[in-house]
Amino acid sequence: MSHRIIIKPSEHIMHTASGETILQSALREGFSLPYGCRNGSCGVCKGKILSGNVDYGHSNEETLTEVEKEAGKALFCCAVPLSDLVIECHEIGAIKDIEIKTLPSRVEKLERVAPDVMVISLKLPANQRLRFLAGQYIDILLKDGKRRSFSLANAPHDDDVLQLHARNYPGGVFAEHVFSKMKVKDILRFEGPLGSFFLRDTPEDVPIIFLASGTGFAPIKSILEDVFHQEAGKAHKQAMVLYWGVRTKADLYMVELAEQWQRQHDHFTFIPVLSDALPEDGWSGRTGFVHEAVMQDFSSLESHHVYACGSPVMVKAAYQDFTVLRQLPKDGFFSDVFTPSANSQ
Ligand code: FES
């Protein structure tokens, strides 16, 4: 049964198809609600039901608590309308006009850049281009109907090939395929671009902190390369710092690139952080958890924006500690969480 949904404060109206979640209806009808994992793990899609009833669906208890439900909150990627609804959330204008496509691509290059990281370069058919915002991701469509999400690591202007950073992890069936069977010239179908992890318009005097764990570096690489490309020739350049947390030195798989950005751009600082440095690493840099390095360096984040990408544990800890202990405004924190079921990076 179809239901009508009014979105506040925009007053946009959309209609659901039977059994669809609120987010599925929005994407089908071209409304740009914020979202990340689409499986109830990240909380990015959380909004308010102002009137009407929903089936909350299956989500992680920590992502949507009972107290939040009682306060009218719901995860729009999980909630299925049971009646006409009025909902409240902030639509994102920037992705509204970008078409989500399903395209074939050919594996152009495979580079093992760290013990458990493969850089996959994908070539599109000659007559195709993928329009996307730096920081968005694509879903690789597998033969069994499953999907694996990967952030695009190249900037939109540099789109001769699409670059993905795939991490191998125990039990990851597609990850294992990438590391043991995938070959150059294999054909992969994908859907994209997806997600709302991209740089918002930020006042020039607001410094930006990027926080990456592991292959969470991928979308941040896309965003930074896009920023460096667009700001060429501009008089004012926004202060930006990247904290990249990994276990050992070998996991800093594009460290030369990040160091090169720092040499080339006075307003950009790169801080690598190792959590499990090995004696042979000879590491004299920062150590510990990556978000704690930010906590040590900033007594207040009141006038900052933070973009965090990587493991759920890191993103959650960063959000908690930055907003509670460092006064970061809640609407100044943007995140993309990699969960094994939804985002296999
Ligand atoms: S919880 Fe809904 S998009 Fe992640």
C-alpha cells in the first residue's frame, strides 16, 4: 500500500511503494536525504517522525535507542511507513541532480599497496562517465545479488579510471576474491554514485579536520584532491588537517602522497598515527588511537568541522568525545562508516 510522506522543513512530498523504506522511496523519487550504510549501522539517516506510524525495521540497538524512538526518532534506511507520514530531516541539495547509474566496468589495474590493501582501477566503457561528488561511494553488484560498497578514491575531475581501495579481512568473501582471483580485464557491474559523505559549503574561517582509519583514507583522498584542484588560484585557502590512523607503518599505503600534499599546500597538515607500531618500523611519530591524537591537539573543536571515515568504533568514539568533551557542534560532524556487511573496504 502506498503512503504519502511530507518532508519538513522543505514541504516536499513523496510517495512510497509497498514495503519500501523511507530512504528507498526518497532515492527512487530523487530526494536527497542524508545516508551512509543503508543497513542501520551508521545513524547518518536518523530523522524525526512528526506524525504517522512506521515499522522501525531491524537496526543496531546502539544506533537507535529506545529513548530516541520515544522521542520520535527513526532510521530512515530501516523504517517502513505504516501510514501517511510527516517527517523532519535536512535534505542535501548537492546530490539531488546527480543520476544514480548502473554501469559495467573493466578492471584496468590491480596494485597491492599494503599487505591487506589492494587498489583497484576500473575503466568505464568509452562512451560513459560517472558524475559524482568527491567522497561518495559505489556498490559493486555481485552475481548472487549481494552488493559490496567501495568509496571512490579519485577526484571527480580525474575520472579516466575510477579508483577503489579494497581491504582484505577475515571472512570477507568478496575481499578474498579481490586478493586471490580478480584479474585485469575482469568485468564488474556497479551502481552509483551513492552516499552523502562529501564536503559541505564551509565558511572560510572554519578549519576542517579529516579523520581516517585504514582505507577510510579513500574518500578523504578524493575530497582533498578535489579541494586542491578547485582552490588553485584562490587567495584564501581553508586550514585543513588530516589524521590518518593505521596499525603499522606498512598500513600507511599512500603516505608519500599525503606527505606531498603537505609540501605543496601550506594550509594542509598531515598527521599519521600508528596504533601498533612494530620495533622494525622505527616510528618516532604519533601513536595511539587516531581520534585521541585530535583530542590531544585541540582543547576545543567549537569552531571546526570534522569529516571522519573508517571503522564504526573509531567514528563512534570520535563523535562522542568531540561533541561531549571538545564542544564540536553535532551538525559539524560528517561521517562514513565502513561496516563489513555494507562497506567492505
Ligand atoms: S543507519 Fe541508515 S544509512 Fe546508516
